[in-house]
Amino acid sequence: MKIRKLLLLFGSILLFAAVFVFDATMKSLDADLGSFYIIRGIVIIIAFILITLYIEMGWKESQPTMIQRIGRVAAWAGLFVGLSVIISVLRVGDFETRAFRLFPRDYITILFSAVLSIAGGIVAAITILNIKDMLLYKRKKGTSRNFWILMIFFFLASAATIDLRPLEPSVYTTVFFVLSVVMIIVNSFRLSWIAYLSRREKIYGMVYALLAFFAFMAINILLSISDKPFLSNALLYFSYPLHSFVQLTSLFGAVYFGMAFISTLFHLPTAEAFDRKQTELSSLHNLSRLITQVFDLDELAGTVIKMTFEVCEASSSWLEIFPNEAEGKTGHGETGIVSQQNISTEEIQTILFGDPLSIRSLVFSSKKVLLIDDARNDRRTKYMTKLKKVGSLLVVPLISHQNIIGILYATKEMDFGFDQDDIEVLSGFADQVTIAIENATLIQRSLEKERLQRELMLAQEMQKRLLPQNLPTFPNVDMRAVSAPALEVGGDYYDIAMLDDRRVGIVIGDVSGKGVGAAFYMAEMKGIFQSLSKLSFSPKNFLVKANESLFSSIDKHSFISLIYAILDVATGELVLSRAGHCPMLYATPSSIEYIKPSGMGLGLSTGVKFENSLEEKRIMMQQGDVCVFYTDGVTESRSASGEEFGYERLVQVVEEHRHRSAEEIKEEIIQRVWSYTDAHGYDDDLTIFVVKWNGISH
Amino acid sequence: MNEFKISFRENGKIHVMELRGYLDAHTAPNLEEAFQKLIKEKKFHILVNCKDLAYISSAGLGVFMAFIEDIRAGGGDIKMSNMSPKVFNIFDLLGFPMLYEIFTDEHDAVKKFDAKKQATK
């Protein structure tokens, strides 16, 4: 890329140098080699094509704005005019005219005419390249075509003069010249870039376009007046085609920038409205981008207030947001100011609460935008007339699901300061903020949900660890337990403790309710069991003491059902008490029955009432006897039709399998329950504890 | 989802709540609301007719425990009647008959309330 650029530059310099040497030689020989002039003309054209390509390559690297383009063209054209005027005034060169031919007076003339001509060619190239980009901005179907037709006519008008002697008129040149002028006019209507300029840019653009217009007019006049000044002669001497090209280009530039000037002038009155729309659009765009990125309401509110200022040119603005739903419904709450600008909190208080029928309460009852055009004289705002700075006032409610969740306010010192556009823009802002608030709320909620889920997992984990990991083994007795927690955290609990060297305490219970609360009570129950069970060999005593310690801490609507049995592993004696729990199922090889000593659940009552409700039962287990403890998850399991598993089915399955091991009995029960509930599943925990007495070993 | 419904009516001076369907952890808040409403209106003589109550879970039982103190402190009571054997069994297992008066028939319960009122007069 770099090398190509350098080649282009050096190529053109080389060609220009060759032309200069040729001219100087001609001058010194005072010769006239007619046919060589065509070759010289072609060489000059090639040199200019190279230099144009060189400029265009440099162009693509920068992306100037339209205003910069006009400014550049005006500057180059102006410099060129200045240069030629200085050279003309200094009279450093002159020509003699003989038979349609120009003869330079001296070598300096040759040099200066070459310099001026090359400069003119470069200015023309820069002008064409810039105007091309302006023409093709937002191009339509014929735009590009029109431009290239113009270029072809330029080229033909210029090339037609290649074999002419300077000053020699030609029909072809005139025809192409006229066609070029027509295309210049056609192309000069392509000014679509003006519409997208801001007001400020338009003013700059007008100044630059006017300067460019004058510069090109000057070039054009210098090139075409009949009493040829030095510039015109210099170009004609150097290259007749170049003279035509520069002249056409300056004409194009003058017409195009003249049109641009007039067009911009007419666009100026609407520039403000256009600017405003542009600001609104970009504000809304910024806002919606902010909503997806920012969940910080304060930041969002600040941005909205800032934008309200920019777009509506408000003199003060503030935003209220009501985090509390109930407050949002009535409007009788504290202010929810989250952002304010150019107004003090006291002033806002006056506006919001200065009167029971304040504009705030009006908006709360109507749920519509409220516009006060003349605040100083409006009866609705009479109460705030002491606030001299409020001339007009716009109040926009933020409405979500029929509720007002916030209010956006803007004021102006002027009365009748707000127009329909302001109402629409502020309503748009209000909608965006509403969405942002809703987003933030939703995220808050899902975070909350996640937190709860984590908590539940933790409770589940804790619950698992509260249950005994292993049951102790004894030669005479076979014990097996299982606890299958429901999907949620359940309240089932079982435990076992050695009370002394031969007595084992077995407890199974169910905490009312589910979730973290149940897990908490279960943990408490475990503490109570592990510490109190060793103090007494009477299940009833234990339950009374457990109830005492539990009653003060458990909340009113919670309770724990429990069954507590103490088994003497040496003798097979089983003593049990029941506190509101499911009865124990007791199966001997020949009989099966539920053992249900009376007793109410822990935490339901206290003192004598609780103690008197309790009974103690005593059983001497014989070889092959089975005790089944369980929670209501077993009996209350439901089939697909909604029928409970019940006590009868439990009896049946134990009756069928009582001769088998504790492990097998436990498995059979669980399988029966699961196949009964089938795909319906169970929504409660399920715990089974089986004790089988194998007889006293000797 | 199993349905649960509460309907209110008056039997003389007694406020009768009829429970219908499944009373579990999901529906217990409805019963809580019902009790709160009655207590707010100072209607302390409450009879819960369980004729159409199909099931009650521990969460449902807990609701009765939550309000009984306030109601008794207000000079009233919660009595229950017309339970199916299955539902009675649940109440019975937990020892509710030792805490609440449970009647087979609503009429008996109302009579008991009235007798109590007579006695206090």
C-alpha cells in the first residue's frame, strides 16, 4: 500500500519534471514540434491521473465529516486563488501571443506556469473527490450514474482540446462543455447530507460553503475573462485540457457549494426540531441500553433526570419512586425522591404536599399525565405560587399493572413551556423507567428464590446428618431403619441411644410442618433426646421432660409427635410411651396388633395436663416378635386415586413377612408403599424403624 | 391440587365453620385467615363442622393450636363436630380430644355452648 502510494507520487513528479524539461528545451531552441504536443498532453493527463489516485488513497484512511470536507475544499480553493493572485500581481511571468500559441517570456514563466497548473490540477482533484463523497451520501439508484456521466463529460470536454493550440476554439469542446454544465446542475441537487447536520454544523457548513463558492467563482472568472490574466495563460500554456478541466471543476464547485449554501439556509429553521428529535432518539436509545445493563435504580434515575433536562430544556426536574406497593396505591406516603436537579427538597415538599389536593394527589387519582401550562394563575397550583420559578409544570406517572410506582416531574420558568413533544418524550422516559423498575424487582425476586432454595438444600443436608449414620448391633436383636425425605425438607426424625450397657432408647417422631422451621425443631429434638434420655429409664418421664424443655421454645401452631421405646437387649423387655405419634405395630408369630398408649403430642399442652395424658406400655418380646415404628408418611401415602395406604395395608405386609429379617421387612414395607403410590409420588417423608427380637442367646 | 373450602353460617349464637376437602400445608393459611376474621369480629364461640373434611395434616392441626388461646381468653371456645372416623383418628392420635371438645353431631356441640353460656349468666 505504502509502496504503491510512493510509486504514484514519484511517477507523477517524474512525468511533470519531464514536461518541464521538454518545455525548457523548446524555449531554448525556440522550436515548435507540433506533433509532440499531443504526446506532452497525454503525459500530463497521465501524471494527473496518478496524482488523483495518490490523493484518493490518502483519503480513505481518514473519515472526514461533511463539514470538514467543505472546509477543506474551501481552504484549498482559497489558497489556490491567493497563490495565483500573488503571482499575477508580482508579474513574475508573462507570455507572448502568436498564432493561437503562447510563448513564455523566460524560464521563470515556464516554472511558475507549471507550479500553478499542477496546483490547479490538485485542487480540482481534491474538489472532485470531496464532492463525489458528498454526492454519493445516502445514494439512490441514479446518483452514482449521474456522477460518472458528469465525469465522462468533464473528461471529454477536456480531452477534446488535446490537439488544439491554446486559444483555439472548438465545436466539440463547446458541445461537451454545455453537456457538462447540464450534468453539473443535475448533480448539484444531491445535497441529502444537509438534513443530517446538527444546527451548529449547519451554520459552519453555510460559512464554509459560501467561502468555497466565492473561491470557485474567483477561479472561474480568472480562467474565463477575455483579457487573459496570468493564471489562465499559464494553464493554457501548460495544458489546454487541464485548463478546461479546472475551469469545469471550478464551475461545478461554485454551483454545488452555492446550492449547498442556499439549501442549508432553508434548512436552518427546521434544524432545531431536527436536532431535538435526534437528541430524543439517542436519549431513548441510551436509556433502553441502560436498562439492560444497570439495575441500580439511583443511577438510572439520575440519567433520566439528566435526559429530561437535555431534551425538554426543563428548569428543574425530579423523580419519585415508590418501592412500597401499598404506598403506590394511595399516594399518602413519604416522598420517594430518588433524583432531583435544580430544585431543593423543601421546594419539592411544597409542591407535593403544600395542599391536600396537590398536583401529586391529582395524578394519583387520575393516573394520567398532568400538564399545567400557567402555574402562576392555574387554580390547581395556586398553593405553590410562592415558588416563583415554576411557570409551567409537567407531571408524568409511572404506571405498572394499574398502579402508580413512581412519578416524573419537570418544570419550566416560562409559562406554556411544554409542548406535545415534551409530553411524549417524558412519557417515553417514564415507560422506560417503569420497565427498569419491573426488571429490577423481578431480579430481586429470583435472587430471593435462589436464596430460599439454597437454604432448603442446607436444611436438607442438616437433616440428613441429624439421623444416625449406623445402628448399633446386638446378638439378640435385629434393627433396621430407613428415612426417605420428601422433595422438600421434611420433619421426620428417628434416633437411637445406649442408655446403659443393656438398655437402648429408640425414638421416632415427626415435626409438624416442613422446611427450615421443621428442620430446626428436629435439631432441637435431637439435642433433647441425646441429653435427657440417659437421665431416666421411664419413657413417660422422658416425654414429660422433653415437653417441658420444648414447650417454651416451640411456636404455638407447631408440635412434635413422638414415640419412645426403651428396649432391654438382654431380656427383650420393651417399654414405650407415645406422644401423639402413630401407634407401634407389634407382630408375634401368631398375632398382630397396634400398640397405642394414650398421649398427646409434644408442644400442645404443658404441666399436669400433658403428663396425665401419657401412658406407658410394657411388652416382653418373644423370639420372632417384630415391632414396627413408622411415621404418617407410610399410612398417609396416597394412590393415584387419592386413597390412603392406611393401617390395614401396613398390617397385611408385616403379617406376610414377619418371619423374615428386619432388613427384609423394612424393604417389603417400603416397596409396598412405593408400588402403591406408583408414579403419584408422596409428598411427605417416610420413616420406618423395624426391631426384631431373635430370642435370648445362651 | 386438592381443594379446600370454608363456609360460614350461624347456628343460634354460635358461629359455625364448615370445612370441606383437604386441609394441608397449602390450604392451612385459608383456615388461619378465617379464624383471624372471626377473632377480629369478636366472634369467639366457634364450632368447626368437619362433615366434609377429607384430610387434615399436621399443618392443619397447628392452625387450631395457634388460635385456641386467644379464643378461650376471649371467653369462647373452639369445638368440633361431625368428623369422619378417619379424620377423627388423626385428631385422636395427636391427643386433640384431650384439648378440644369433639362431638359426633353439631346439635350436641351447640347445646354444650348454650349450657356454658347459661352457666356464666
